[in-house]
Amino acid sequence: MDLDWSPTTSYLLYSCVALAVTFLFHTILSMKSRKLNLPPGPRGLSCIVQLLGASWNESVPELAFTWAQTYGPIMYFNAGGTKFCYLNTPELSRLVLAGEDYRALTSDRVGNFVSKFTWYDGKDLFFTKFDVIQRKKRKLFHRGVALYGDGVEKFEAIVGGELDLVLEHLDKMASTVQDVQMDQVLSEALKNILVILINGEKPSCPEDADAIVEYDLAVNKLASEDIHLVLMAAPWMRYLPGRYRRACDKVVETREKAERIMFSNMKETFDPKNLRGLTDVFLKSREEPGYEFLKDDEHIKGVLTMLFFAAHLTSRATLLNTFLILLHHPDVMANIQDEIDRVLGDRPAKVEDRQIMHYTEAVILEVLRLLSFGIGNRMCPGEVFARSRVFLFVTRILQRYDVMPPNSEPLVSCHPDNRVKMLVRQTPPFRCQLVPRGSPN
């Protein structure tokens, strides 16, 4: 007799198998570690059951928050042999990751499923050991981005050029008194800036940038706590029909085209005398003493795709979240505009203006909140790049427009629970009005 398995039935069956296997491993391992002085946290079968339920409901971060309230600033749990330790306060995070007595011990990274599966067994920049290769990759990133000296002017020109196109589009929308779909308008500029950084020029066709973003979203979904935690504990789940295999298959499906655009096409046209972008910096450096490891193409592809992933959706979420929050707090928006008028007048903002526009910088930091770029030896190397982009976008747009709630629909809530659930949680799509400053509302 043939059985017609529904997706839910299949998932429950696989979950039961996973539960039995992981609990068996957990029992064996916990017997070996009972005498260890471990931090408090959930233990035993209850821990596994809660994690599987949270994975199914896409609520692992919410479960972790509940556990943090129960167990305090540091907690430990064992999920099928994979050990997790959560630091639940910024003070403790600073101490452990940046304190003089601990930072050398916490600078390393244990391999995880996403890094191994997506970036060639950990040949990326972030989820790798703190070794000579990792430090040299960081050095090359800073050399390629070059947010110092003439590099700042180049960066401002790239961002300014894309912002000019954004403002031109917004002017047309404002003249028709239509509500603006902010995520569509700003996302186009953000991804173009990153492609220019990597390739040295705008994508030859919009489909190229869209292909990279599709890969970016696939990785973001795979890396979400709800999927990644299960695959860390039971990596064989990727071979079984269901959400875990779909997430893995989507990454494989989209990776080839993204790598071709960011690496393969660039390698075929590489000229060491005419460096175009970050890809060329890495290609040229492979001939330098000490950088021979870059002759393995997987190192370069892993870094480039990781950088786009790290830089795109994070900045997109920050920028859109900033405008959505300002829509709910027009008094804060007015204060930013007062500072723009006082410091900038009619001239476009520069990166150096961040040092004197304290209120605007404080608002952006408040949107980012707790240690968004990490701390210590593994602090995100792209912090200046990311915060400068957000600063330039916010100041240029608020210099020209009053951003107001939409006419066509209710204003979307800015509560964190309303975010689209991925590793980098995304601001939900929203509309707003853009009214040229000085015009009657």
C-alpha cells in the first residue's frame, strides 16, 4: 500500500528520528561532562524538545531570550553533541571578547555548518580560525576598500553617484504624490554600491545584481538560527526532504551564478596594471610572498561572497529600519534635519561630517543598538564602511525631504517582532510619503 505523506507528516517523522538520535548522543556526552563546572542552562530531553519546537515555529531567538531571563547573563546547553554558550549582556560580552585576560582565547572560531557548506569548508573571512591567513584576508579587505586618504573621496563619489540616482527617482515619485516603496528604492542603490566595490563597475545588467542578492537571501535563510542550529546538531538532516534540504539546495542553486559574476568573469579579464575592485586586489595579491594561499580560488570566492552577504542585508536592514523608526518618531527626524541645516546647509554630507554631526550619529547608533559589529579581535572590518553608507543615505534624503506616513495604507509597525525572520532580520516592506522640504504639506 502506498502512503501519501504530507509535508507536515514527513517533518514530524524526521523530527522524531532526529530527536531520538540527538538525545542518544546527548545522553552519552552528558555522562562524560557531569563533573564539569558548566554555566547554568537547559538540560536533557526538555532542552532538545524545546529547540525542535522552536525550530519548527521559527522562534529560536525568542526561546533563547526566554532562557536568558531564566538562567542569567551566561548560559550553556548541549544540542545533540553541539555545545552552545550564550553571553546575554553587553558587559559580559565586552569582558569575554575584548578583555585583556580573555580576548586571545575567544578570537578563534569553531567551524559551523554554514561556513563549511557555503564557503568551502571555512575559507571565508569571518567564521574561520584567528590565524595568519585570516589576518591577511582582513588586511587585503582594508587595502581594497581603502577608507582613508584618496580612498574616502572615491567612496564618497561611488555612494554619491548612486544617491543622485535615488534622489532623481524620488523626485519623480514626489511630483506624482505617490507613496514610495522604500525597500525597493534603497535596495537597488545598496547592491549597486557593493557590486562596484567588488567589481569596480556597476553590473552590466540588473539581473546580475539580482542574482547576487538571490544568493545572499538564500545564505541568510540557511544561516537563520531556526535552521542552522538543527543542521549544526544533525547535519545529515540536509539530505532528508523538507525545509533543511530546501535551504541547502537553494544556496547551491544560486551560488554558481553569484560567483561567476563576482569572481570568474573578473578573473578572465584581470589586468594587474589596471585594478578595478576588490576582486582584482585579491587576484594581484596571490603573487605576493606570503599570499600564495590565494592561488586556491576557493579562498577568494569564499571571501567575496561572504563580504557581500555581510555587507548587503545588514546595511539594508539598518537603513530601512532607521527610516521606519523615524516615521514613528517625527520629533527625532526633525532634530536630525535641524542638525543637517546647521552643519551642512545645502552641501552634500561627507564621511568626515560624522565626527561633528553627533545627534545624527547617535540616532544611527541607537537603531543599531548592542554591539552590532562585534568587539575585540574579530570585530567586523567593515564597520566604518557600513556606518558611513548609512550616514550618507540618511543625511542626503532628509536634507531634501520630509518623510511622512503613507496615504495608501497604515504605517507598518517598527516593533522588532515584526521583522522578517532570517539570520539578519529584515525590515518588512513599507511605504511612505516624501514631501520636498519647504513645500506646503
